[in-house]
Amino acid sequence: MGEDTSSQTGQWPSLRTAGFNGFLVSFSDRLNEPANRAALAFRAAIDRQDWSGIEETTTTLVSTYVRFDPAWCDHQGMASKLTALLAGQDWFAAPLPEGRKLWHVPTVYGTDLAPQLEEAAAMAGVTPKQATASLSQSRVRVQTIGFAPGQPYLGELPPNWDIPRQTELTARVPVGALTVAIRQIVLFSVSAPTGWRHVGQTGIQLFQPDAADPFTMRVGDEVVFAQTTVEKLAAMRDGDPLGGATWVPLP
């Protein structure tokens, strides 16, 4: 990865070079809510600086990536800028970025549409009814987007949902599939194989390539996967690319 300029005690955050024109600022070596919050807040802070030589910023689950123009600023200078910005506040307690949305996404749990609810519930130590209540009442954050265009990883779920991925792949889940593992939800933007258990089904289209904004959700958005019926979901999906999903701005 390159030079590590974090403290020798292993304290976070750490600042590492990523290629000849990038830096990776990490806030943990494993997923947790404060580290994800810090990564989102720090990226927003970099964007607010409006440094002319910044070519890209993005976040992973616990890190912020910065790509810059070396003709604008050398590595040492860029490292100094990022170090100074990091020192400006406690990023683990920083407010989340503005402009986020709270989504309510109608979801069918179980049935033939989502056949692995019972299996996942058993692994989480609850009944299917309790699993549905837990998943439908949890308010989760889009922690990162990846694997496929516009596809969110959301979390964290309660600790009992720290269940492993499958050892074998499910051949394919449909667009809008709600899947769980390791205290996270992945909401599928494309039909694809997966090792995550398919516990719910939505009608939302997360990737609309012909739209002005092709990605439906953004990192930092929050989501409630509210329970609905098969019949209601079918009606909501008819002609609506959001499948009945609605959103309000978060303060």
C-alpha cells in the first residue's frame, strides 16, 4: 500500500499512500459505526475545502480515499494538508454530511420471493416472525456502495445478526433482493450470484442508467425496510421504478 504515517501505537486514524497520486485515510481495521461515520464526515470535509488539485474522493466502509494531481501538490504537501485537517476535530464524533435522505422501502419478508428467511432467522437465534420484526424496524445506514452499480451495503444490524456468509453461492438473486450476513444488509441493484442469505424482496431499482442521476441511494442515506405483503408490493412495482419506496430529507 505504501508509506504508513500513522502513529507507532496503531491509533486511528491512519494515513497511507495509495499509488503515486492517492492517499487512504482509515479510521479502523474493521467495520463499526463510529469509523463509518468518521469516514463519511472526513470525505465531506475534504470536499468542502474545494482544493483545486483534488481529482476524486470516495469512501469505503471505514476509510476515505483521496486522489490528487501531483503537479498541483507533491506527496509531502498533500500528506501535510490531510494531517492538518485530521487534527481539526474528533472525526469519530463528527456530524454526518448534509443532504442525506431517509428512505422507507416496502419489503416482503420470506415467502417464495425471499426463501432464506427461516434459515437466516435460525442462525440469528430468533423465529421468522421475530426476524421480520427486527429487520423491518431497524434503521440502517448506507455505509458504502460497491460490487455492482448503485448497490448499497447497509448496517449495522443488532449483534445477533452477525451470521456468516454461505459456504456455497446462491446461483442468482433478483434485482431488489434484500440479503443479510455479518450484521449488514446488501440490497441488490442487479441480478447476481451471492453468498448472502435472501430474506426479503423489494421493488426498488437502485441503478437506472438512463436517469439523470443513475444511482438511487447515496452513501450516508438511511433506510427502513418496512414490511408489506406480496400483493401490495406487486401493485407498487407496477410502473414505479422505486417500487413504492419514498424518502424525506434528513436534518
